[in-house]
Amino acid sequence: MDRRAVVEYGHTCFPSGGIGHRIARFRIGAGRAAPRAVYRSHSLTMAEPPRSICLLRLSALGDVTHAVPLVRTLQAAWPGTALTWIVGKLEARLVSDIAGVEFIAVDKGAGFGAFATLRERLHGQRFDVLLHCQVALRANLLATLVRAERRIGYDAARSKDLHGLVITERIPARAGQHVLDAIGSFCEPLGLRQDEVRWDLPVPAEAQDFAVSVLPGSQPTLLISPCSSHALRNWLPERYAAVADHAVRAHGMRVLLCGGRSAIERRMGDAIVAAMREPVLDLVGKDTLKQFLALAQRASVVLAPDSGPLHMANAMGTRVIGLHAASNPARSGAYSNREWCVDRYDAAARKFRGKAAAALRWGTKLEVPGAMELVEVADVIATLDRCMARRPGSS
């Protein structure tokens, strides 16, 4: 450690002037130095509904989708409570039209400019409750700007990057939870339980009209969203193409490719189109998040790796085939569609870690070259065939 002044917080020391120093000097809800955080029991409940709740979950698209049922639970229990959601700028495009919630969009690419902007935006505000649903360092730093009487965060096992220093209460410590269930448990210290998982993501009429123009009529549709923001979760383009050709030939489906505007997504889309022998609609880089929701809603089946679009399609009630080897579907699979997951996570664990998946720490990613090659075309085709056999009206 250098010779700059050091601030001690509990048993942790931080150089003065850095991000850790900012958090160390933060006193919960007051902005003054404090010796340590004192954690209350997660069973503490509210005598009456809170007047205001601030939810902090910036990203990513999948996790923000997972947070929507928590918002619905709070709204159903306490319709008079003012809800504020601090969310990423991109992710705000997905959720910012949810009625009854004030959204504060944070531009994560702005660096410390985002910190200054949020500080100005929150000036003079105080909340009854902060639900701090993200453990990343950026989110923990931003949390110091939120003044709240109660500050609820993750349990110790899931905390990292100084998360424990900006909260005073923790959610119940439960092993083996799906990410959606973990986020949903943030209402439990308030005396609620998320017994129903409901999204009801708004889809504007213009997005619905766009989807109808792209997918008119009632022909069954396979929508492929082939890319994750984590490149090592992506499957091989020639394998997507083989499944797509089978969908056309065996089930009379039309195939639609969707994706963002990044170079890797464009290359993936081009490679799939080049490898296919049957017709395909290529919409990569040409739709918005809301238009994707509408397209997914009209699709018969969505095929995707562990990614934001996987969870967005699941939220729309569409049958989703998730491709998993680099991540554990029990933790991050399509929540309502885990029945249709093609799961090679255990095989990847044995090959790349030399042990069964059950022996790995919960949440371990296996994002290594070759992991997704363990997902075979035949397994995905068999899952698609089962999906179509269970489709209403199928013989």
C-alpha cells in the first residue's frame, strides 16, 4: 500500500482518495465516517407500508428482466408506495415504460460522470428503503448516493466488491437459488414473499405492428437469437444453421434471426445465413428491444444461449430452448422454460474442471473455449421436436 492517508472501516483499510476511500467514508444514509455496518435480521418487517422504495439494479438485460417480478410483487402489496428504479441506460429502454415506477437511467459508459449525474439527480431525496440488488463495484459506489432508512443487500456469501459496506440488512442466505428467486427475495426483509412470478412487460402498439409486418399470419416460427454478451457462451453458427434447416424441413417453420448491432453479432448472423440451405429472415441489428419482445411473443420457439434475449423471450411467455454449457441453467436458465434447456454444464465441469457440476461453487462460470461445443446438434433438434409435438393443435 502506498503512503497516502488510509481510512479504516471495520477491519478493512483503503487508500485515501480512491473508490474504496469513498465507500469507507460513507456512513449509511448520512455520508459521514462510520466504524462498521451493523446488520439487522432479515426477519425485520415494516409496521406499515413504506412510503418510498428505491431499487438499484443497473444491468444486464437478463438480470433486469429478473427484477421485474420483484417490482410487480411490491406494486401488488403496496400500490401506494412510490417506487424508483436506478437502472442502466440500455436496460431502461426495456423497462422504463412500466407504469407506476420512476426510472433513473445511468450511463455506465460515462465513468465518474455517471456518479456526478446521479448525485445531482438524487439531491434532497431520501427513501424509506433501498433494495440494492447488485454487487458490482460500480453499483456499490452508486449506492452511497442513495439516502435510505433501510438498506437491504445480498447475503454475505453472494457479496463482493465492498457490497457489505453500503448495506445494513441482508436477504436470507439460500444456496442453489435461481437468479430470479434471489432477486425476488429482496422483499422478504420487508415482510413480503414473491409467491407469483409475473412480468407483464409493456409492448407498445408500434412494436406489435412491426412484429406483424415481419411475421404475418400464423406460420410457426423459430426465432434464433444466437449471441450472448459473453462470447464464450455462444454456440457455433453451422450448428444453428443445421437446427434452422431442420425446423423448416421437418416442421414447416419460418426462421428469423435477431441480434444487436455489434460486429460479433453481425458476423454470427452472416455465418448462419451462409451455412443454411433453407430460407431465413435476417433481422440482426434491425430491431429494438421492444420490437424483439413483440417478435418473441409471435414466435413459436426461441433458441438462444444464456443471454438477455433468452430471458426476455421467457418473460413474454414464449417457449424457449436455452443452450447451456458455460453456465448453470439451474441458476441462470430461462426461468419458466428450464424443461426445454439443453444442459451440458455438468459435462463441461467434468471436462474443464475435472469434477461434477455439483462439486463446483454455485454460480461458477465455465466460459472457456470449447465448452459450448459440448452442445450437440442432435440434442437441440430432439428438444425442438419435443417442443413442436407439445404445441397446441399438433397431432
